[in-house]
Amino acid sequence: MTYRAPVQQISFILRNIVDFGQLAGTELFAEATEDTVDAILNEAGKVATDSYAPVNRGGDLQPARLENGTLRSSPGYADAFRSFADGGWVGLSADPEYGGMGLPLSLNGAVNEMIAGGCLALQLNSLLTQGQIEALEHHASDDLKALYLPRLTSGEWSGTMNLTEPGAGSDVGALTTRAEDKGDGTFSVTGQKIFITWGDSDFNSNVCHLVLARLPDGGPGTRGISLFLVPKLIPDAEGNPGVANSLRVVSLEHKLGIHGSPTCVMSFEGATGWLVGERHKGMAAMFTMMNNARLGVALQGVAVAEAALQQATAYATERNQMGPIIRHADVRRMLATARAEIYAARAICMACGVALDMAKATGSAEWAARGAFLTPIAKAHGTDVGCRVADAAVQVHGGMGYIEETGIAQYLRDVRITPIYEGTNGIQAMDLVGRKLSDGGAAAAAILDEVMDATKAAQAGMPELANPVWQASEGLREATAELIEAGADNRNAAAVPFLSAFARVLGAHFHLRAALAGGEDHKTLARIYITRILPRYLSDLVEARAGVADLDKLSDDALAGNMNG
Amino acid sequence: MTYRAPVQQISFILRNIVDFGQLAGTELFAEATEDTVDAILNEAGKVATDSYAPVNRGGDLQPARLENGTLRSSPGYADAFRSFADGGWVGLSADPEYGGMGLPLSLNGAVNEMIAGGCLALQLNSLLTQGQIEALEHHASDDLKALYLPRLTSGEWSGTMNLTEPGAGSDVGALTTRAEDKGDGTFSVTGQKIFITWGDSDFNSNVCHLVLARLPDGGPGTRGISLFLVPKLIPDAEGNPGVANSLRVVSLEHKLGIHGSPTCVMSFEGATGWLVGERHKGMAAMFTMMNNARLGVALQGVAVAEAALQQATAYATERNQMGPIIRHADVRRMLATARAEIYAARAICMACGVALDMAKATGSAEWAARGAFLTPIAKAHGTDVGCRVADAAVQVHGGMGYIEETGIAQYLRDVRITPIYEGTNGIQAMDLVGRKLSDGGAAAAAILDEVMDATKAAQAGMPELANPVWQASEGLREATAELIEAGADNRNAAAVPFLSAFARVLGAHFHLRAALAGGEDHKTLARIYITRILPRYLSDLVEARAGVADLDKLSDDALAGNMNG
């Protein structure tokens, strides 16, 4: 319960593992110098450690609630958020023209990781706002930008994403919320949305909803959907929050975790909205927001893993059972493999962020493809690691881990949402083996080339580490080629284990880089990863090759427990 | 939320996979005929489905609570328990001389699995009582047996196990509760105990505590500990609950799950107790209870996995996202691998139970060694599968899985205690590679011989399934031999992955038997297990061979996130 933002670890990865330094060589990110980055990490780290972490437990115990339809946030959240917003952190990557700092997404990811490590439930507020800022920057009219972006960037207002409906989860095209053109430049939006994170807030003076809805001439499916900006309070002529819009929070969900984050059922009842982007092209605009959010969620997994491992390590240092249990071989195995997993997952996320930044800074299609390829891996793997590490952290606590007072179970409950939202990890994996291999494997091949070049270069100095990584990347290359040739169902059945294998190889690659660049602990941690975690890629690839036939052959009755014969 | 006891599945495993039938050939279990067993499974299954399952959700929402020091159990628990006790199920395996049915432990395990699948929190009440019955049968005086056993066996009274103290978890020898001989055949017991499951009950007319405490002449460590029976109400001359003893429930823990099961802090304040077994030999007596409980906990893991998978399968059948999601390859992969895992874990548990039964019936040292060897595997693997499957079941539900109202998250929370209590899974694994291999590997070799003989016999008919199992058991045999030669720290570092590998090979072995004995679904499920799950033994064994050196070399600072260099 004494989370300390991992400034040093993040800084090392940015400098030595993912070539963050190249960003300062671009015109767009010329200001992202080492000194600036270190200053930002240190300052944001203080906010995470001193402001966010202290309110984390209280938010679990005293969840956000509705009082006569008005949201009351958890104790201390308002002040903690203010310390974050006042630092300008909401707008770290936002357009300087509207008050943002214009710094790299990868740096924003680093800051977000620390803030989420402090308090995941509260960090969601600004994460959603950042996604909305990006969507408006790309798709909104200049008038909307001028009105909304400065207030979102300052954290004065917050943003939400209204996508899911009771009958339409991952199948967004099935949505029924409708919009009508009022002929005065505004639209009337009517429908119900569920799972709306921070659908209301008592420390943001306005809450701006991005809502997917269908215009009367919108066709069926995802192609007929448009995107609307629907504020809680309609801005007046001066841009201040004015009259209440026709929308309300119907109820809050009672969830497994992130109790401090209000998950709202929203009702739009002829609410006034403004079109964002083109008619019927709302999905494309929404995807801008979702892509940003996917890397953000990936880092939430890493963040909670870090916080949980810190607590488990502290407990294992203090807890004596015939000596401190941190000296027990099996406890040490749990802690060390968790540390190695976090290290790898963080590096994958940061590499993804740097690729997205380089794409933005250079316009390079290769960088864009690399970022797009790494995004689903970062999301699924980062959140899986989040769950695995939080689970191990509970186990290290023994019986105390099961007692809510200890606080470690909260991490397990909180992080469990991350493999689900922003596209389940299964959907991430299908995106990877579908869209992201639809270039014939070019993006995958470029990454594997990089891995193999790096391992070859390391083979002279540390063959015992480099050789297994080289071998694994060879195996992965073959599996990738096979997958590209496979039919859709076999590919989808292979998706999750294939993504897992790819992540393990990438993790080993980054650990190898760390072993070359860092001291003894980096080398030892790399060995732990490469000898204990990397080898699991083998069984991942075996499962990826197993295909869909046996899954289809098993009867539905058997799945339910009634075996035929 | 519509759990149906898996009578058919359990019956198939008992008949065809674990040779339950041989028990009826022994004098002790001559009554355990196929007809009797099927009748018992059917009747107990009804209690699980019709009485226990309906109270499961309410217990989560309205936990047990203390009202002026008096325990109030969750709604409906009293009636559900009565339907179980009235069927005589508490005493299924208890001594007929004291009112028990004298039936096999493995059958009791099958009944317990179904009851736990219905409501884990309530099932704990009778599970602990059954453990106490066994401990008293083995170690109590005839007077104590005559007084207590009939009332425990009928479920009128309940039993608890008082082992853990605030400063002594897995290190039982550090306990400080003390006992003094009052010279009248009774003892005075004073101390505090924590984590006491069902430390009080409002539907058992007496609660009997088995308490570990140290007599004045008891030496330090575990050798100086004695065991006492300390009833909540001291029986009067007729054996009815009489005056209140000097003990009380101080508080209840607020836990991640099993909210309906009161986890008590108990205070014994000069409470009157009776010695069970010999002075200073309390640990041995307590271990009788713990061994019984370990298989019981293993089956709790299987039970919750079954319940969670049933709910996930029902959800996937109904939920449409471009067709029912049960037809989506990745969802089907999750459901099918979960089904295969449950099948294997259940077979391992039942095989363990049959071995313990055969040991009891025949006095054979080989059967006893087999049962002892399988117990930690069953416990750790069964509960790991419980957690994995409950986790997958949440994931299948997507966003709905995170909403408590759906009910699936309760399974995840409930089952998370099972890898912790009755000896953490790490401790189970160390027991396996330590005590259970201290025979030079004889018990392990006997089991591996059986696996290899069975695979050889199957090679002609289904080589594609038999060959990988044969190969894996070869690899496991080598790894076992190496482990026996290893030092204690290397062995302990290897313990968890070694246990996992052994479980996977055993699971594949039992699936192979099922494929030979059963119809198409059994064969398909065996293929799914052998191609998708068995291969993970390889990376398990790689990790088992990695040794402790790198774990020790990594600095404690690095574990905490502060890398040197």
C-alpha cells in the first residue's frame, strides 16, 4: 500500500531499450530531450506516489455513488485529480494550439502508467478524456475544437466514450441509438448506452460524451453509424457550461473492482449533439479514440502489476516464517518471474508507443504498421501480465492475501477489467492475426528481422541468452507464415496463443537488449525471463497450430458437461 | 446461476477412469456397489442442485455477520444444510459404529464436489466437520468418541480446525496458545487463533473446536504441540450442549470471496478442553485432518470450475454477436480447454481418493504411498484449474463478467481461496518434491510405470494420442530422477513447475483412458487436452530445471523494482 512510481525503471527502458531518444531527432518532438523527459517522469511520479496512491484504497471502500441522480465521487478523488490536471498532464500529448504540451504518446503512456499504478479507478477519468481529445483533434470541426479542446486539455471538462448498448457489445454495428438532424447544425440523440466509464463526474465542470448513433439514412451495420459530441451541459455563448442537456445517468454498475470509477448506464433523451467527422463514418473516428485507449489499457495492466508486486515484495521482506519469506525459493521464484514479466510487458508497450510517435512525427508507413502491429500485443499481453502478477502477489501473501484489509486483493479485482475493456483480449488477438497480418506479414517480418539481427549481434557476447531468443524467433517466423495461409476459423482459433508467443519472443528480445545495456540485475533478470518464461512460446505455438477442427467437433453438450457416449 | 450437479461425468470417471469398482471387492467397502454409488450420486446431486445452488448468490450478498457476538448465517443456509445433514451425507465416510455410512472417501469426495459446486461457502461447514470426525476417529479416547462422533456425524454439531495464529501461518511451530492440565481430566486453553472457518454457526447446536496449543512442558517448535477438543458449549451429563465455554468469536474477516463462510478470529480464555491423542503429538493428529481436507479442497477447485464453466457455456449459447458466441473459434477454445482441464483435474482427484481408500481397505503401503503422492498434486492442480477456469468463464462473459450481478465474478472470488488454504499450493509442491520423493522416487515411478504401460497399450489403436503421452512421461521420469539428486533449494525452486508438469501428464493419461472407454466426445476432448494442454509440461520442466541460482543472484532491490546498474 506504499506504491512508489517506478521512475527509474521507466527511464531506463525509454533510454536503453526502445530508442526513445530518436524522437528528439524529429521536428515534431524536438523538445522531448532527455532532460525534459526525466523532469516530467519525476514530477508526474510525485503526483502518482503522493496524490493518487493515497486515495486508491478509499475509492474501493467508498465507491462512486448516485445521490438523487447526481454523482458523488470517492473521497479525495477531486483533490488528487486536480493535482494531476494542474500539472498540465491531461494534455501531455495534446495539440499545443489548444493548450497541450505536444509531447510523445510514449511519454504520455509512461506518465499514465505511474498514475494508474497510484489509482487505476481515478486514472480512467483522464485516460478517457485524452482519448476524446485525440478523436476531436482528428475529426472535429474547427469550431468544436476551439470550444472543447482547451477545456478538455486543462482537465476542467472530461470526456467519455459511448459505444456499448445492452444488445451490442463487441458487435457495435447492432446499436440502436438514433440521431436526427435538427437543421440548425445540431442533432437530437436518443438511446441508452451501458458501461460508460466516468459517465458523470463531480470534479469536472462538464462531461462531454462522444456517442455513436445512427442517422435515419444510416444503413445497417457499422457503416451507418455516426459520431456525436453530446455535452452534459450545453456551453453558452462564452463557452461556459450552460443549460442541462437531455441526458442522465440511469444507474451505476456494481462491479468486481475499480469501484471508484463510476460505470454508468446513460440515457440520451433527445439530447443535443454535434456531429464529429463525416456522417455515417463514426466508427472510423471512434477507432482513433480506441487505438489510443488500447495502449493506455495495456499500461494499466503493467501499472497494477507494478503496484501489486511492490506490495508483495514488501510483505515478503517483512513476513517471517522460519526467516523472511523473500528468501524462500518458491516465493522468490514468484516475485522474480513477476518482475521479469513486468519488465518485458512495459518494454513492449513503450516500443509500441515510440512506433506510434515515430509514425506521427515522420509520416512513415513502416512506423505506422509497426505501431499498429504492436498495439494488440501490448494490450492483450500487458493486461494478461497485470492479472498474472496481481494473482501471484495475492498468493505471496498467503491467507492475508484473501483478507480485503490487506489491500492486495483490490489489485486483483481492479486489474481484471483490463483484459475485457477496449476490446477483449480475444478480439485483440483476432485483430493481430487478421488485419495486422493482412499485409502478407510485412510488419511481423520487419519486427522479427529486428529481433534476429539483435540476437545475432549478441551471440558473441552472451550466447546462452541470445541463442534461445534466436531459435524462438525462427519458430515464430515459421508459425507466422503458416498462419497467413490459414483459413479464418483456424486463424481465430490460433489467435490468442499466437499473440502470447509473439509477446514472449518480444519480451525476450527486450530483455536481451537490457542485458547488453545494463548491469548485473538486468543481466540476471534477462536470464530469468529467457530460461523461465520464453520457453512457453513452444506450447503456445503448438496450440496455435492445433486448428479449429477439434473445437468444432466437440459437441455443445460436452462443453456444458454432458458428454455423448 | 443454474448449476446442475455433474452426476453423469463423475459416474463415468469413477467407473471407467479410476477403477472405483475395485473398492467393492474389498471387505471394508463391499457395499460400495455400482448401484449404491449411482443412487448416492443422484440423491446428493439433487441436494447440490436444489438446495445448495439456490443459496449461493445470497450468501455472497448477505455475508455471515456477528450480532452482539452471535453469528447470523446467510439467508437459507440453515435449511440447505439441514437437507444435506438429514440425508446422512456428513457421515458418508464416517465410522458406522458412530452413525456413519462407512463408504469410500472417494465417493465422499464426489458428493463434496457437487455440494461445493452448489455453494462453496456453505460446503465448508461440513467439510471441516468431516475432517474433525476423521481426526477424532484416529486419535480421540473412546469416551470422547462416544460423546462427540454421533453428533458430528449427524450434522447436529459442527467441527473446526484452530491452527493459525497471527504470528504463525505456515510456520505452525511458532504458535503461542497455551494449555494447562487442570488435573481433572480437562485442560485450560488460552490464546488467539485466526482464519477459523465456520468458527461459529447458528444452525449447528454446538461447535467443536480442535485447537493446537502448547503444554507447559511442551518444547519449542512443532514437537511441543498438543491437540485439544474445545466445545463452544460444554456437554452436560446427557451429552446435550450445556454451559457456555470460555471462548468467543472476536470478529469476522472481510474477505475477497466465500462471504457466506464466517472466517473468525477466535479467543480462548481459559476454555475447557480435552486432550486428543498423546501429549506433544498434536501435529500428527492435526495432519490427519489436514490430509483429508487437502483432497476436499482440491475438489472445491474442480467444483467451482464446473459451476463457472456451466454458466459460461450457457451464456455463450445465448449471447449473440454476429451469431451465438459459442460458435466463435476463440470462445470455443476457451470453453473446450476449460472442459478438458476440469475433466483431468477431477480424474486426478478421484484417483487420489481411490488410492487412499484402497490403502485403508487393504493396509497396502503401495496404495498409501500412491495416495500420499497424489494428494499435493490433486490439491495444487485442482485449485489452479479452479482459478483458471473461473477466470476464463469471466472472460467469456465480456463486460458482463465484470458486473457482480451476473454472478460469474463470485466464482472467481470464491475459488481464489483454494490455492491458499490447507497449505498454499507452493507448500503442496514442496511436499511433493520433498517428502513425497524421499522414498527415492518409488511412488512416482510406480505411477509413471502405470502411465507408460497404459500408453503402450493404447499405441496401436490411437497412436496420435498415445505417443505424446508416452513421450511426456519419459521426460517426466528423467526430470524426477534429476530432482531427487538436487539440493533442497534447487528442489524447492523447481517444486511448482514440477508439480504442474506431473499433473499435466496425469491429466493426459486419464484422458487417454477416457478416449479408450468413451464415445466421440471423450475422444475429442482427449485430443484437445493432449494437443493443447499437455505440451505445457515441456516449459514446466524447463523451469523446473532452471534451479535457484539466478533467483538468489537477483538482488532484493531488483525484486522491488530498483535495478542495480
